[in-house]
Amino acid sequence: MRYLLSILTILAIIGTVWYNNHLTVQHDQNVNELNSQLEKLQLTTEPKINNLERKIKESYDTLDLEEETFGNKRDALETILKQTQAQQERTAQQNAERALRRKKAAVETALANRELTAKEWEVTLATFKTRRAE
């Protein structure tokens, strides 16, 4: 009986070792299968990732170029605006000067007419005085 128990114990140990070995082999096969699937996925996703990274870089480059273009256009428009404002200010100044010259000429003409009218009155009064005196 002792021998039987020893044999059973030895068989149990052999069975346990075999089962553990079987589990280890099965685990290794699963790991290898998962690794091969991972490699396949990496082979398919890496070009996609590279393509997307390239597109993102192109988008950033385009955005930088558009930003630079926008800045140049904004600067050009600001320059044009300043030039236009300066031109408008010069035109307004010239118009004001013309209006002032016209007013000055009108005042001078009115003054000359008044002086002439005053001289005419003086002549008329002098004439009346001489006629009275006669």
C-alpha cells in the first residue's frame, strides 16, 4: 500500500508538472500570437500615423504661411489707411485754406466797396457844402 501511495504521489507530481508545463506552453503561445497581432497592427498603423503626422505638419505650415500673409496684408492695409488719412487731412487743410482765402477776398472786396462808398459820400457832402456855400 505504501508503494501504491508513493506511486500515486509520484503520478500526481508528474501530472501537476505536466499541467503546469501545458499552461506555460499555452501561455507562451498566446503571448506569441498577441505579439504577432501587435506587429501586424503596428505595420498597418505606423504608415497611417506617419501620414497623419505629415498632414498635421503641412496644416501647421499652411497655417503659418496664412498667418504671415494675413500679417503682411494687415500691415499693407494699415499703411494704405495712414496714407489715405494723411491725404484726407491735406485735402481738408487745402479746402480750409481755400475757404479762408475766399472769405478774405470777400472781406477785402466788401471793405473796398465800403471805402468807395464812404469816399462817394464824402464827395457828395463836399458837393452839397460847396453848393450851399454858393
